[in-house]
Amino acid sequence: MHILLTGGTGLIGQHLCQFWLGQGHRISVWSRRPDQVPRLCGRGVRGIAQLQELAADDPVDAIVNLAGAPIADRPWTAGRRQLLWASRITLTEQLLAWLQSREQRPEVLISGSAVGWYGDGGERELTEASQPVREDFASQLCIAWEETAQRAQRFGVRVVLVRTGLVLASDGGFLSRLRLPFKLGLGGPLGNGRQWMPWVHIDDQVALIDFLLQHKDTSGPYNACAPEPVRNREFARRLGRALHRPAFMPMPGLLLKAGLGELSTLLLGGQRARPVRLLAAGFTFRFNDLQSALDNLSGRL
């Protein structure tokens, strides 16, 4: 299978490349740094700077669209919002234009999204049948991203939307930012610690994307998070246990709001999201509970 991947040099993309190389698939990564792709994604992965480098007589069987500037790296200034929008919606529109120009089109487009689609859900249990609870900037971004990707259906392409939670990995992502303060004994809950945190182990994230790729009867949105979300306070306690460190230093919500502005809603809000459609489709999570996921990763943190 020939897979076109955007966001291939990111955390999930690199893990997907390693997995699919092992499965014998051929991978092309659309990147601003195509010369770096083999080093970051694996030898044998082709980096391209332009979609036009994919020859018309070289069919692409699937597109996995994960590109997007990191949403939590810095405050949402006007310039940052524009970058976040362009790196998701504008890039996906370019994919659609390329799709329209192809005579031989991929069978499926798996497009990234996030549980932030729902906004801050409070105590509500959120399934794929739920509507957005509160439309903040992150929610509006995900809604527009999904709506853009769904336009590929006009070309006869199956569209799958992956609403990812917090990805737990030893080599990047959310845990890499928490490693130092927790190892110094300075970790703890954010705000009141009651907000729900939907999470997923990187191995399950890779497996579920491959599952959705292979199962041709899947389409629409899927919550990519483990069956049991936890509250932020519980997450901090269990991460401290996995690292053999205390985790009782709270970060006041007012301080986060003052320093991060609207970005603080990602940390102080949450989603009690469950992967109802994934489980119904027959996907089995390897890591169902948080402690087993953290214990699996802790030796590499």
C-alpha cells in the first residue's frame, strides 16, 4: 500500500512510519523539510516538498493527514491563530485541490482532529454522537478542520476523522513537558484538578489509526482516547507514582490564565470523552487504564 502522510515528522507520524515500514507499506511524507524525512521517519520513507512530485501514474492508496502547528506551545496571539489555522485548514484545502486533479484517487482520507472539538465538556460524558459543548478557539479550529476534510467525500473518498486525546509517549508530546517538573518533585494538579483528561498510549494511537485504515466500513468521527479518562488530579498522582516522585504542587488556575490567556482553557478545561465508536467497530485497546500506560513508559522517561 502507498500511503501519503502529512505531519509525518511529528510524534504520531514518526511512530506510524516505523510501524508501516515494518508492515511493508510504501510511505511518502509531504513536508517542509523533505531532506530530513528519512532521518526522522525511517530509511525508505520518501520526503516530498510538493504534492506534484507524486506522479500521476503512481497511485496513492490512502492519505493520513496529521499536519498542524502545535496548539499548546505558546499563547494564541493573532499571528499564532493564523498559523494554527493555515497549518490545518489551508493545508487540507491544498490536499483537496490535489485530490480533485487526480484521475486515480485514494480510497480513504484519515484526517486529524482532537477531543477539543467538543470544547470544555465539564462533567458530561462525550461520545461521537455528542455536539460541541462550548465553542472556544480550539473547538472552532477542530470543527473547521473536520468540515474541510469531509469535502473529500465529493470525490468518492472515504473520510475518517480521528479526535485524539492527550498522547502519552516517552519520546515527545505531553509527557516530555511534564518530565522535568515531576522529576524535581514540583509536579501536581492544574487549577482545581477536577477537569477530565482523555488520554491514549502512543502504541494504541498507532494501532487505532491502522485499524481505521484497514477497516473499509469505518467512516466519520472516532474518539481516539482510552476507555477510561481520569481527572487531572488523578493523572498527576499516578504520574508521580510511576516516576517515584511526590505530586502535590498545584498550579493555580489564575496564574495559568494570567500567563497563557485563552490557551489556559486547554489546561483548565477537559473532556470526559469515550471511544464508543472505536469499541463498537471491534478495536481493542492494549492500555485501558492509566497506571499500566504510565508504568510501561516510565522506564524511558
